[in-house]
Amino acid sequence: MSKLAQIENDPTVKKASGAAHEAVGVIASKLAGTEEKLRHVAAETAHRLSESQEKARVQAKKSMQYIKVTSRKNPLLVAGIAFAVGALAAAFFRSGKDRD
């Protein structure tokens, strides 16, 4: 009998090999369950993200419609707001240059 055959037939080696195979099986089954859970969570997250994007799209459309109507009714108010935002932006950028 060859040296390899002797090692393979050793009871201690057989017992250790069996225990290793069993441990690998247990780990594989646990990982399979974890993988399934992760796939489910990923699919659920993708669905929620899609819903949130659609809600944001609808809200943005409503906001744009509101801005259009408001700007037609109050063009001076819109011009004043635009001026104020521009003045704030200019002040902000000017103060940033002063720090350099």
C-alpha cells in the first residue's frame, strides 16, 4: 500500500475529513440563507428607491408648475427674489475671496 493510501485510510484522517466536510456543509447552508436574505433586501431597497424617485419627480413637477403660475401672477415678486438671491450669492463669493 502506498503512503498516500495509508494516510487516506487512517481513522483519524477519516474522522477529521468527515468533520471538515460537515462543517463546510453547515457553513454553505448558512451562507445560502444569508445570500437569499441579501438578495431580498436588495430587491426591496431597489423598489423603495424607485418609488422615492417617482415621488420626487412628481413633487418637482408640481413645484415647477407652482413657480410658473406664481411668476405669471407676481412678476415683480419673482424679480425681487432673483435679485435677493443674486445679492446673497455675490456676498458669499466675495467673502470667500477675502479669506484667501
